[in-house]
Amino acid sequence: MKQSKIVWITGASSGIGWALAQAYNRTGAFVILSARRRDKLDQLQSELPYPELSYVLPLDLSKHEGSTQWVEEAVAQRGHVDILINNGGMGHLGSVEEMNFQVERQVIEVNLWGAVAITKALLPHLKSRNQGQIWTVASILGYFGSPLLGAYAASKFAVIGYFESLQFEMRGTGVHIGLLSPGFVNTSVTLSSLGPDGKPIGKNSVAQEKGMLPNELAKRFLRKSQRKNPPLHIFIGGYERFAVPFKRYFPKIFFFVYGKLTDVTRKKNS
């Protein structure tokens, strides 16, 4: 099959990242799969529609001092990278009072600075070609806080602020900076989220399990991001995505309603 784009995806070993890798690869794109575990990535690579159009590049976003080397290795595969998707990240579950500070710090380190480090290392390459896209996965929780998810929400608030700033800086260039904010997606992210003691909580949320399938999200994302003039920000999800404009235009009502809803959740987790 004729090769199209070179797409580099972090967090490609599961959930949204893996669904995006399959979707892009199915179109004939060469996909670079990145996550921490090489054995998992090797296994998934063999399951791609066109495994020969792929490359495994293991990396740990918490050790982002290696970002320059990661970019060099990614670019070396086909001479350039067209699209970077900063999808890698981690979650936690626990109140501000009980969460270990180092766990909260790790969440922000990975979710924000991991994406920033790779972006800064790749950006000169894209600018030299005056083309390319960088998409960073945020969340609807980048627009409002939620109990038991303080550091996670903070990391997504920061991601949106940082990459919106970069959007302005890239105006007039051929480099597109985009943000993807999903709602509830049926992935295992909550299973691997860290509890107050720093260990995975090992259980999923009801909202997560009832969320959109990752393959559906990937299909919608490709359709929107491949437009001639792709949007700066893509929201994909169910009814929950309307919480963002709800808070923006009716903040007092939002805080009352969401407060009542989250009271129920906190009681169940207490």
C-alpha cells in the first residue's frame, strides 16, 4: 500500500493511543508506537493492519530528558514526522488531603512536561519543513475540577493553557497545533490510575465503562483532524462534553448541579 503520513503516537499500548494507531495504520500511514513496555508494543505491532508500516520506539515520559534522542530516532525511520500525538499520560484517584504529594507531582510531570518535552524537541523539525501537526490529548476535565482528581485535572488545565499558547505562536506557519478533549472513553486508564499510596487502584469507574469505545473516538478524530483546515480543539464524547459550555455560560448553575452529582460519588468512595 502507498505510504501516506508518518504518525508518532505516545501512549500507544492501550486505549485511545492503540485505537489511533490502528486507525492511522489502516489508512496506510506509517505509525511509530511509543509507550514504556517494549514487549507490549511488539505484541500490538503484530496486530496492526499493516505491521510493516510501523516502528516500535519505547519511552518513559517521566524521563523526558531523553526527548531529543527519541525525536532523532523517530525522524530517522522515514526521514521526517508528519503528525505527533501526545497521548501518553497517567491518572490517580484520591482526595487532595490523602494523595501523596509525590504521586500528584508524578501525574503532572508525565501528563504535562512529558508532552511539552517531546513537542519542544520535534517542533524545529516541523518548522524547518513548514508543515505538520501536533495534537495533544487533554480532557473535558481540563475545564473544570472534580473531586478525587485534583492533580489530574490540574495537569489537563495546564496542557490546554500551554498548547493554546503554542497555537498562537504557530499562527502564520504551516505547523498546526491541536487539542483533543475526550469525554468518557471505555479504556483501562482508571484501572492503572494510582491511589494515595502510589499503587494502581485496580478498578474502573462506571462512567468509564459506559463511555465511548476507543475505536469510535479514533474514527471521529481522524475525520475531523484530516480536514483541509483542521480545528484547533476537538471535543469527542457523549452528553458529558456539553459540561464545558455549560460551565462557561452558566457557572453558578453548573457548580450547583455538578456539586450534587459529585456528592454522590464521594459518598460511594468514602
